[in-house]
Amino acid sequence: MVSTPFTYSDIILKELDLVALETELKKRWPYRDLWFRKQNDLWDNHSNFIYHTQEFENLIERIEFTVKKFDLNKKHFFYYTVNRWYNYWSSRAVEQIFTGLEGVIAAENKKDRLVDFSIQRVKFDLKTTKFPRGFGWNLKYAQSHEQKLIKWLYLNQSMGRRFHTENRLFLIVYSSDGYHYKLKAEIAWLRTVVENYVAQFNPEQLKRPHIDETKPAYSDIIWAIR
């Protein structure tokens, strides 16, 4: 039998237990925030079981099995996979929070990689990300130059086939202790941040990234700071 490659359409989106998921995500905290290599199609395919694995213990078992099966570098593949898993399920949780709020409508096409939901009829692709060290400026500067940061995020994140110039909404987590990534697991707290943003949403305050002037796009930043 010839196996077919995994596609995002294979993901079955079910209602998440956000309390349980927060517990699982926080099990990743004892490990450092490291990437040993850039994302690539081969290792993505090796680790695509993350989309069907919510429990951290099961994730570790799948990692160990895959390392042995394909003779991979154990440490490198471990961090590669737990990072993908952590980012994916955190993003899924935040997206569910959005779509459960009044005025937010989930995308009709669940396979649409360009649209997650719309707020007051403005469509958005949601990006949950830690404060980018590569931006080169501190938090105070970033908050007072949001349009500059937005343009940087468009140009430096979601590259390759993931790149697009449609509307994006960036939820940026920032921790005063420098462990920004940990805040992605604070789902209950992130709910309050998202609720406040949606309650005060004003389409007229959206920013233009000015990436492709022939195709206007709109964006905004939601700051999740602790």
C-alpha cells in the first residue's frame, strides 16, 4: 500500500477542553526554548503526529518511536517536535477563544490557511507569537512603532509556502522575566486579553503593513504582557 502525504485538511477540528489543554502545555515549561534547525518539509512530515496528540506524555512516546524509526538526532528532533506541538495547540486554543466571542465568526472553510475568523466582517489569519528578538528593538519602542513591527513580522515570519500578504492579527506574548514562550500556555489569562481586545475592536484603527501595494492588507497587534 502506498501511503499518502499528510495535509492540513487531515486535521479534524474538535472543541478543545481548554483547562486540560493548559495543563498539558505547561508540561513543556521545564525544557529550554530552543530550535536546532529551521522548519523543513522532511522533519515536518516526521512530526505531523502533533496534530493528533494533545497529551504531553503521548507526545514523548511518539517522538522516541520516530527517532528510532528514522535514525534521527534525538535532542534535535525532540525540541523540533515539542516546539511545533506547543505552538500549534496554543494557537488552536487562542483561536477557539476568539471564535467563542460575540462578533467573531469562524471561517467557513476550515482548510483555508489564510483566514481563521472574522471580527466585524474583517477577516484575519491569527498569529500567536512571542516577542521577536530579531526585531532588534525593545518593547517600549515596538509598542510605539507598531506598524514597523507589523511589517517586520510579515517579512520575517511564516516564510516559504506559509508566506502571504493577507490580513493578519498578531497576538504577541511578552514576559518581564524574558521567558516569553511560557505565556503561550497561560490560556485562561490569554482569554481575558482576547476578550478585552474584541470588546474594544475598531476596524478604523487597523494598520497597513505595506508589503504589496497592489493588494491592500490590514493588521493589528494584541499585546499580552506580564
